[in-house]
Amino acid sequence: MTAAELNRRELERYVERVADRCPLERALLGGARVADLRGAPPQRERGPEYVVIFVSEHFSGVPWLERVHQAGSLWDALEMGAPAEVHCYTPPEFSRTRATLPRVRDVATSGLELLPEPA
């Protein structure tokens, strides 16, 4: 799999669609496709093809399922070639979940940052 197969243009558009509704502090991408790019062997349990994590203070007060539904509904599975598992956290929730949920920890440590570095 090459970086072109990851469809970075659609990823940028997706992050923009979510950020238009909620200012984001972080946007991370992980999952089997990112692991493929990083040279993971083909003989493995793949898990979800894409795992997307959004972190925003603006999620505070919004029920978790509502956040996930809104952000997930903006994902274009046809364009990306697979559905995404979407997670939406406030910064404190992200810190806690990162410590307790292996999938979130994996994306946080080895995923791709989808937002530009702050100036």
C-alpha cells in the first residue's frame, strides 16, 4: 500500500467537515491501513481498517454517542474504501481513555496526525 492509496485528500476534507462543526485540538488516524503503510506483516489480525480519534474541548457536554454519530456520519467509506471506527473525546477523556483502551493508545502512539502543527 502506498501513501496515495490512503487518500490523503479525502482525509483532509473529512477533517475539515468535522472541524467546521467543532474546533479540533487533535485529529489522529490509525487502524490496519496505517499499519500497512508502516510495514506491518500481512499475516496478522487486522482489526478496523481505519480508527479516527478527534479531541476537542467543544465535545464537553455533548453525549458521547451523539459526538461519534455526528463525526462518523461525515466519513465517506466509499471514497476511503472502508468504514471508520470514530472516537470523539475532550482532552481529559482522551488522557483517561488513552491509558485504559489499547486501541486508543495504539493510535495515540503510532497513528498519523491529521491536523497541521500549531504555529
